[in-house]
Amino acid sequence: MLKIKNVSKTYGDKKVKAVDDIHFEVRPGEIFGFVGPNGAGKTTTIKMIVTLLKPDSGQIFIGGVDNSQNIMGAKQQFSYVPDNPELFEKIKGIEYLNFMADVYEVPEADRAARAEKYLKIFELDKAVGDPISSYSHGMKQKIALIGALIHDPNLFVLDEPMVGLDPKASFELKKIMREMCDRGKSVFFSTHVLDVAEKLCDRIAIINKGQIIEIGTMDEIRAKVGSKESLENIFLELTEK
């Protein structure tokens, strides 16, 4: 579903690459976790995936589509929720959802059914008629998630998705992620919450100083590093070396 081929990115005149020749793929039906310290290259990688940044070298394919050669074809297949979504705060929640549905040309019946489903799950059904400016940070995160889910994307890209969510909403989001993958879709997300990544992800990539230093299932990573420790302990050991 997502293939990263030898991608690098350098900012300005810096000699150290923010992302340095990384390559991996996210398979259909897979929740893929992307973890690393602050400044390791996670958000830069995500921004290149969703076409907000252009790689200096390498290629990114989404559903077989090169996202630098066919931007719209790639964008039709994914949804993206950043860690701090910027929304149109002067409009109502329902207007935002309809705008997102219009962008992706979602039929009326489908958008209504999905909006109703996710608004109930995230307990926004009573606030969807209110201006987004009146929402709390957590409510804004929820409406951004619903807007991203409205077209049932093949690839769901999230940067620190649990930030700002209450425990129930976090639980529901994790259920949605798994249900999507059970239907053959893919989820790619970055997180600092390592116990969530360990429990939820089918595979995990650890990035440090712009390079992928480990990748695989938890069992594969433990076997490679010769440890039976938690992801948190393995992560600390690898990134402090």
C-alpha cells in the first residue's frame, strides 16, 4: 500500500540529512508504527508521504502511484491527520465534514452513514452543529479524525494520533484502526507512546538521526537485538547508542 524507496531529505545548508536514504513498505491489512526520538525524522517522513514536502531523492508510492508524479492520484487514496490539526474554525462541524466529503467526492448516502457512525463513536453528535471555534482541543482532534475517515481511505496516515484524545476516544480510535486493516486497508502512524505501538502494531520501524535502525514485528526486533525486553527498553537502548 505504501512503499518508500531510498528517500532522503535535507533542510537548507545542513550537511546532516533529516531523512537519510530510508526504505520500507507498509502492506495491505497492516498497522505500521513509526517511532523515534524528537528530531529523528518522523514528521519529515510523514510530510513527504502526504506530499507536503518533496524528497531530495528517492520515490514514494501509494497504492502503486508515485506521489511526486501523480499527486492527485496518490491523495485520493490516503487521509492524513497531523498532531495539531488546523481547521476552519468559523464553520460548523457538520459543514467541515461535508467539505471533506465534497473534496473526496463521497456520495451523499455514504457520507451520511459514515458521519453518523463516527460522530456517535467519538461522542460529537450533539456538537456537530456548533462552530468549530467553540470546540475543545480534544473535540477538534476528533472532528479532524472523522473528516479523515469520511472517504474510507485505503491508507490512514496519523502523526501522534492519541495527543489530545481522552481514554475512551483513544480506545475507539485503536478499534477503528484495527477494523480498517481487517478490511485490507493500511494504517501508518507515528507515536511517542511506545506501549501503544507495541500492543497495536503489526510491524514497527525505529528511526534515529534520519535512519531506520530497526524494523519488523516485535518478535523480529527482539530477535535481532537479542533482547526479550519491552519496546520502550529496546528503543532506549538503541537510540542511546
